[in-house]
Amino acid sequence: MHRITFVRRDTRAGDLALALTHLALMCVVGALFREGTFRPFDWWGYALTGLISLPLAARRAAPMAVLLVTSAAYVIFAAAGYLPGVDVWGPIVAFYSLAGLRPPRVTAIGAGVAAGVMFACGLALRGPLIAILAQAVAVPAVAWVLGNVSRQLERRNRQLAEATAQLEYEQRQHIEQAVVQERFRIARELHDVVAHHMSMISMQAGLAGYVFDSDPETARTAVDTIGATSRETLDEMRRLLVLLRESDPEGAAETPAPAPGLNLLRSLADRAEAAGIDVALTTSGELGSLPSGLQLAVYRVVQEATTNVIKHAGRCGVEITVRREPGVIHATVLDDGPGTGPAGTGGFGLTGMRERARLYGGTLTAGSQPGGGFAVKLIIPFP
């Protein structure tokens, strides 16, 4: 809005400058050029010149009214015996403005007025009739063509401005959508980090409290596991906070820690074993060369599935398999527990796992197995 207001003010100032410049030039020309057969400039000549020139300041706001006023004043000026060539460009400029701002049917009416002005000018100059008629037709025609070109350019500029505004709006929409998607991604990260690590800490704390007096060594091991898990949680939370503060000038200089990858699967299995789960981890293929984003997606799915086993299946055996084959990546988490619970019926965790799979064009299936247990299977195509 501020930019549009500025342009309009600048246009009005330009029109006022044009009107004052035309007035000054015509007064100078009228005072300097004295023809013996024409009336010398006097106060009435200056007044008529002002009446012809000053309305040009409103040529964009009311082009037809300005044309009529300047034309009538010029006809009076020429009939009074002043030099006809002095103020004739006032009505022509007014007609040019009309042609540049109004449709052809309105411009045609203005063309008749401009032709009458040029005819009156020719008569006052006492030229040949054929020259007078040619002047009355040619000058308005040229002004009409130039004004029409100006109108078309103005329309194209307006269309370009509208298209630019539309592109800016769409760009803002895309940015807002990207921000929303990034927030969902960070929300998934927060869920996975908090759900997994806090489940580990809770179970280890319970174990430590249970065997604190009877088995101090086991309690000490559980406390050590709590410390390691909490430190890892803080590291991941710090990484997410850096992502959230990327727009902060003070936080922009910070570099977030690398996202977890498939190289941490062994640590994940060790934590699950510390929580009382018997884990069998199998990996195959070149997993380390996968893109970091894809590694994070697979890792989070395995992490969430393992967390669900700890929370809902209790003490049981788990088989974690991650393998890379030509054109596809498989990840499976299969437990031999009861095979029921929130992990099997839905929830944010399962939804997040499916969203991660869809992000890379993959599929995720989860459900109870006929022979018992619960399985989470992830398949992601990777050429």
C-alpha cells in the first residue's frame, strides 16, 4: 500500500510540474515573439495562457474535462487575436492524455474537440484551407496513436504488477507451507526422541530402585545407563533447538549436531537390552553411504518400533533387521511378545513412522503376527 501511494503522489507532482512548465514557456514565448498582425501579450493573454496550462495538472484525474476547458480557453485565446501557435500544445497534451486513459469511444469524442482546436488555429493563422484541414486531421491522429500506445503500455505494466504480486503471494504461501512441514518434522523428531529415551530412563530407574539393596551392581549399571541415555537425549534436544533457532541472529552461527544415522543402531540395541529386551540386530549392505536424511528416517522408524516393544510388549525377544538390496531398503522390527497394545492400534508414533516412509516414497506395515508377536516392516525404494 505504501508503494502505490508513493507512485500516485509522484504522478501528481509530475503533472503539476508539466502544467507549470507549459505555463512558463508559453508566457515567455508570448512575450518575446511579437507579430505585427497579432495582438501583443497583455494581462488577458497571460490569464488565458494560465487557463490553458494549469488544468493540465489534473489531466489524469479528469482528462475529458481538462480537454474541454483547455480547448475552450484556446479558442477564446485565438479569437482574441493572440499568436495562435503559442498555446496550441495545451489542448493537444490534454487530448493525448485522454487517448492514453480512456477507451476509443470516449477518445473519438475528444478527437473531434482536438480537431476543432487545430482548425481554429489554422483559421487564425490564415493558412490555405487544405493545410488547415490536413493539420486538423493529422495532429489529433498522431496524438491519438501515441496516447493509445501509452495506454497499452500502462495496461501491460499493470498486468505485470498484478502477476508479480500473485507470484509474491504464491511464494509466501510456499514458504508458509514449508514452515508448517518443518514444524511437523521437528514435532516428529521431538516425539521420537522423548518417547524413546524417556522410556529407557523410566525403565532403568525402576530397575535401579527395585534392585538397589539386593543387587547394587545391577543398580549401578542401570544408573550408568540412565546417565548415558540422558546425555544422548540432551544432545538430540540441543540439535532440535538449534534447528528451531535458525532464524535467530545469535543462534544462526551455531551448527547443529549431525542427525542420528544407521551407525547408531548398535547403541540403540544396547539400550534396549539394558531395558530387559533380548535384541538380535542384523544389518547388511552399504548402509553408511545412504543419504543422511534417509538414514535418519530408517533409524527413527526402528527406534520408535523398539520403544513400542519396551512400552507395550514387556520382556521379550526382538529381531531388528536392516538391509540394503539393489533398489530397495528393508527394515524390520519383529518381537515375540503378546502382539497387542497401542502400538498395534495406531497413535502418533505409528503415524509418524508412516509419514517418514511416505516422505521417501516407501511403505510401512505394522500389526500382530499369526504366530504371536508384533512386526513393523519398512520398505523404501532407493535406486
